[in-house]
Amino acid sequence: MTAKELFKRGNEFFFFDDPAETAALCRKKYPEDCAHIIRVADEVCRNYFLFDLEHDLERTWEPVIFPEDAPIDWEYRPGNDPEFTFQFNRHRFLICLGQAYWLTGNSAYETHFFRLLMDFIDHIRRTPKTEQTTWRILEAGIRGENWVKALRYFKDSPLMTDERAEKIWKCLREHGEYIIEMDSPYRYISNWGVMENHGLFEIGIQMPDPETRERFTSIALERLAREARMQIFDDGVQWEQSPMYHNEVFHCFEDVLLLAGRNGIKAPDELWEAMRKMACANLAWIRPDHRQIIMGDSDDMDLRDYMSIAAYLLKDPVLKYGGFSELDFESLWDIGVKGAREYALLESRRPDFISAALNDSGNYYIRSSWEEDADLLHFHCGTMGAGHGHSDKLHVDLILAGEDVLTDSGRYTYVVDRGRFEFKNPDAHNTVTVDGEFFTQCKDAWECSKLTQPVKQLFKEKDGYAFIQGGNLGYMHKGVFVNRKIVSLGDGLYVIADELYGGGDHEMEQYWNFSERGRAAYENGRAVFTGERVKAELLFVSPGCQAALGEGKISRHYNRYETRTRLGVKRAGKGFQSMITVIGGGKKDKERRIRASLIPVRSALKGITYPASMAEAVKVETAKQEYVVILCHQEVNSPTDLTEADGCMGYGNVIVFDKRKSCTGGTVLCY
């Protein structure tokens, strides 16, 4: 196999069209990104490896440096976390060398590209032992993308000798055959299957002979279609309940569809539909700052690059609203200058929805607007999502005025003895437990010894209000059902009611994990969070609650965590119990004092007052607002009746009254 034969197919069949033109545009538009890539490439030339790119799956914060006059230790594993070895052997840095070469013209990047690539090919063989490290099947799949992309930067290099081309071709074929060989039902449902077969497809596109190219690409497309059918919920969420792995799968589908189009290959409809649905899910859950929520095993990443590519492929102006106005640095290298011009001309259109219910995955989003200073509440009541999911049933994230107030924990590590459970357990999430027992219990880094069935219920928007309800069966062995009701009153005001249905004596505990980017204090039933631009209050109005501030952790990126404030609120009792919390806040310059109190609920026609186990109401007041929210914990209206609280009267299970407007009827959010 000669170099000419290996690269006889032109750039039009791959990603960027003209690397010189792409580099020139990047230098002009994205000097900071260029500097970052050149810095990474310079470090790699010195055998200095630090993984800090936006989409590095496992980032590092301390460099690993190999002697410049010694062979690379591709098996190197610092400490007890193998993720460095895996990330290292994905070879993403080879793309950085290629981009730096075209950005600068410095031939040193050319030299070190071939040094590193050939060192791996010459010295690292696939064996049963290396299949657990350097040749783990996932890394082989990811290398399929990274090698094929990186090779295009150096295909015309004088250092691409026929001998080297032969070795590269043979190693790429070995990768492809390995991926074909390793097919199994595990891959039907795991993100691994998508990442591996995405790599197989890209390797197939690189194969110079039509027979191998057709075999590799057709097998890959068949498998990817199967995986798309099985892994993507009807609401567009990848089943593992991790936005980061959702977006890794999303990226793989995008790459394959882009290359299929450039090679005249008809991709299965399942891939197009999966990409469209996944993009819509991203649009539903995108934060006001354009980043993903750190749910499950997720890092804090910007979504606009992947959304831009989806908008380009689908020619969809609504998806472009979730992307960049012009292609970003990395997308330019994937789509090229011609594609960038086409993208720039694509209309951007604001979505025709604001809030969203992703019912299949059990993720619900109450949003105030599409502006960067919007409020956003996320509620999760869905499946755990296997190894990458966390014990987060009934968890809420809360963003006010574009700033985090209550957040998920992130992931930090996959190693148990480094604190894996500290980020997976329920107390790392904004949820509720019973009797000090976790509703889901981890067995190791990936498996659970006890799972919990979610009970998904109603999501409703009406008259500017929103309502979500969900429960879980994690305490049925105690004869206890836990339910959470959330009412959004708008303008940064929320009522959250946690309900325990059961007999005997039990203790409920709520966990409230505040953003590390502010400070939280608690006194006399009121917690106050002060952030950079926002101030929020949590009022605990149920009697008999005991609260204590403690320390929690949050990890926005792998291998790094920060401490933050965690508030635990407990209430003990016999039989039915409830804990009602009122949350309110907004920008500091518009802050307001919130008052909230429980008021009795009466039968309007029978003239009796209901016990708190049947119905409660909460009055929420600010200087300009006065709401009454009636919450019925069970059916109370019989035979013909209305509920009444503080002069407000209506029929329904959850009713909101704006006392400035009317005290009759109200807005019924749940019957």
C-alpha cells in the first residue's frame, strides 16, 4: 500500500475541504482557540500530556511528562484511575498536531505526529492484556475518528512514506476488524457500541479499496441504526441519563451523517431521526448559558458546537437558535469553509416553546424565557440510566437570573476509593430520603445493589404557572411512598411539597445542595443563597423541621471538585407527613423579601377544617404579590364540596390563586 494509494480519495469525501483556507479563517476569527491548540501541540512535541479540550471525556489537571529521549509508555497509569490511560490512547492530540501544523506551517508538528503515531503502531500490539488498556475496544473505536481526521492534515507530507502508509493502512484495518469482531448485545444498548461503530464507519471511509470500504461502512450503518432504535427514547434522550454521554452519541451520529452525505451513501432513516430527536432534547434542557446540566456522569460543557452541526445537517433554523450564529473553531475543521458559508446564511429562529416535558426519560424543564438571564428549573423522575446515572430520583436543579442556585453534583471520578459514591448518592442531589436510608444503593462504581422505580405523573402549564409531580417506590419495603409536587408561580417563585404516604414512625430528610459559586446561610427556617448576581431564599414552612448546614462537593469536570454548602432538613412523625418549601429569588438589584406561611384548608360547604394529612395551603407574599396555593394530599371533596383557604375557594387537587385578581376558582393545575 503506497501513500498515493492510501490517500487517493480527495478531501471532498472527508471533513474540511481546504485545510489552508480553514486555518486562515480560524486565525482571523478564533485567535484564542488557535493559541490553545498550538499550546497543546507544543506540549505534545515535548511529550507533555494534559487533557483540557472542551470535549475530552476525562480531563486532567496535572500533566504527565515522558522523557523526550525515551520511548512513550502508552500503558502509563497514574495512581489508581485507569481513565488517564484510556484518554491518552484515544489520541485526540494527533488532531491538535495537524491543526497546529496548518495554523503555523511549523514542520515540527509534522515530525512529532509521525513519531507518536508510528511509535504506537510499531510497539503496541493487540493482545488479551492490551485489550484492557491501550487496545480497549472503546479506545479503538474513538481512535477510528481521531486517526482518520488527523491523517488528512498530513496526507501530502513528505514524511508520509510508502512504508508508513502501509503500516497505517494495516493498523486501521486491524481496528476495523476488531470492532466488527467485538459486536455483542451489550453494544446494542451501550454508548460504547455507537462510539465503536462510528469509528468503524470513519475507518471504512478511509479505506482505499471499494470492497473494504463498502463492507466496513455498511456493517457500521446497520449496527448504528439498531443502536439508535434501542438507545434513544422517544423524547430524544439517550437512555443512560447523562447529558455528556447523550452528546457523545449525538456527535457520533452527526459525524457519520456528515461523511455519509459526502460519500453519496444513504444513511438509515433511524440515524437521521435519532439525531433530530437528540438535538431537540438538547434544546429543551440547554441552560441559559448554553451549557448542559451536569446530570449523572456529565461535565459542564457548551452545547452550541454540536447543535450547530445538527442545524447545518438538517437545515433547521430552530436548532441553529441553540447553536452559534457562525461555526465555531472545531466545527469549521469538521465542515470546512464552504459549509461555514452555508451555515452563516441559515436563518436562526427562536423555538415556539419555552418549558418542556421529556416524559419518556422523566426530565422536566420549567423555563422563564430563552434569554441568558432566564430562570430554569429541572426536575428528574425517570430511570436511573445504569452506570452513568446517579441516585437522583426527584432531584431539582434551579437556575435564577441565569445563575446556578441549586445544582447536581457532577461525577468527579469513576474510582470508588476516590469518592465515587459521594457524587452518586442521593445526598449529593436535591432530593428527599426516608429514615436515613438511600432509595438507591451503589454496589460499586457502576452497579447498584438496589434500584428504585420512578412514578412519573403530571406536567402541566396554565395561566403562566407550571406544575410537575412525581414519586418513587424506593421505600415500599417500609410501606412508604414518597411523592414530590412542584408549583412554579413565575417570576422566580416556586412551591415544593414533599409527601410521605405510609404508617408508623418515619423521618424524612431533604437535601439542598447549593452552587459553589455563592454562599449559603441558614437561620430560623430560612436559607439564603447569595451568588455573584443573584439572591435566593428557601423558606421551610412545615412545623417541626430541623435543619443543619454541612459540606458537600461538586465536580464540573472530571478529576476536579470543589466544596459547597449542603443543607439537610429533617422532619419526623407518624403516618402521613409533608414538608413544604417555598423558594424565591432573582437578580440582586431586584431582590425582594419573601414571606410564606401555612394556612388551614377548610371545606367550604361542610364548614370543617381538614387535617394537614388531607390538605394544606401556603400563602406566598412579596411586596407586590400575594398567592395562595392549595395542596390536597388526598381526595377531600365529597359528596359535593369546594376547598377554601384564606378566602380563596375552588375545586381541584392543586390550585393557585393570585389574590390580586380573584379568590374564586383559581388556576387548577391538578384535579
